[in-house]
Amino acid sequence: MTHRSVLVTGASAGIGRATVLRFLAMGWQVGAIDRDGRALAALEAEAASERLWTEAVDVTDADAYTAALRGFMEATGGRLDVLVNNAGLVCAGDFESIDCSHYDRLIDVNVKAVVRGCHIALPFLMTTPGARVVNLCSASAAYGVPSYAVYSASKFAVRGLTEALDAEWRRHGIRVTAVWPLFTRTAMTTGIHQPAILERLGVRLDAGDVARVVTRSATCPRWWPQVHWNVGLQGMLVVLTTRFLPAWLNRIFMRELGDY
């Protein structure tokens, strides 16, 4: 196997699916894992590529995730150029209106599975020159977002992990970056109750927009200093606004956006 290889989690739909198809179009060997086996089969049929490897696995199952990654490494001869931690869940609404079991599941997928993926992939990343990790973060990691409290907190965790590992893993020759989309047209925005903040900002991105930035961050020159990659002008403006406004004004801004 001579192609560069990438493993994408949450790969059967939305941003993950678009990312898989984009890497395939670029000539990469692609591993796609997701808990939805039927959706993976549909992806395989659409892609019709011998360079696509799939396996149905829940990333919150440590043993299954480890076995899946090792299976993909057998297919690539141990080469892992890029790990894309894309799998994610969202809970939207007043904090107290959502049962804690949903928050537990969200943290398991959005935080614990990202940590686990980085940990089990590290030996393979270390032996692949120029390896990268791309974590799907969110513009909600810029300031806590009302109606998305726990989701926002999970993306703060991804942001912190990305920054820390990018510093630590330079000694291994590995870059770690985060992609920061705002609301994107996927099942995560169309299949939930729409809080005021989503209605006011609207959904201006599609999965392809995010996938383009994922592949750009995965293939930029190694000397390029950027760790956080915004997607689209609106997301960049939201992030910059929260970064440069004083704290008291940020609080007012977010309360007004969220109608609280």
C-alpha cells in the first residue's frame, strides 16, 4: 500500500461522509468507522473504491475501537498519516430540560472517544512521517453557548486537548489541529429542536464546506503555524467577536443571541 492513509470517525453521514469522499477523490487510502453499518454500506456502494475500508464500530467501546484501528493498520501496513476525530453528538435546549443520560452519552462520544482515539493511534502516527490529527471542534468553543451548554463544554475540552497535544507531540513529528465550523447543514441541525441562537444565525455551511477545511488542515505545510481553522466568514466573525469583546459584553452578546 503506497497511498497516504486517513481514518475518519463518524464517517457514514454529514461531515464525516463528505470528508471520506474528499480524501478518496484526493487518492488517499481511507478508513471509515461509524456505528451505523447500513449507512457505511451505502457509503461503500456510492464510493465504489478499493481504497475505502469500513467497519461498524461504536467509538465509545474502547475494545471495539482499538480492534478497528488495528484492523485498518493491517490494511495499510501500519501507516496512519491522519486521524480525523469527527464523531460527535449534540444536545440542544435549556440545560435542565435534558436528562443527564444524554449528557453522559455526549461526553462519551465528544470527549472520551477523542482522547481514546488519540491515545490508541499514537504508536501508528509516530511511525508515519509527517502524521497529523484533525479534531472536529466548533465555534461554540470560543464562548459558552446558551442552549448548547454541555455540547459547548465538550468542544472546549477538544480545543484544550488539541492545543496541548500539538505542543507535546511536536517531539514526535506530529501536528494536531482543530476545525471550527459554526452551524452546518447535517442531521445534527435538522433533526433537533431549533433554539433561538440557531434560528438567528441560520445554517450557512454544508458538510462539503467543512470537509474542505479538514483536508486543508490535514495537508498544509508542516511549518504552517495554524492550530485552529475556522470554517466560513460567519464562523470567523463569531469567534473573533467573542475573542476581542470584553467579558461583560460577551455575556450580553450570548444572552441576546440565545434569547435568555
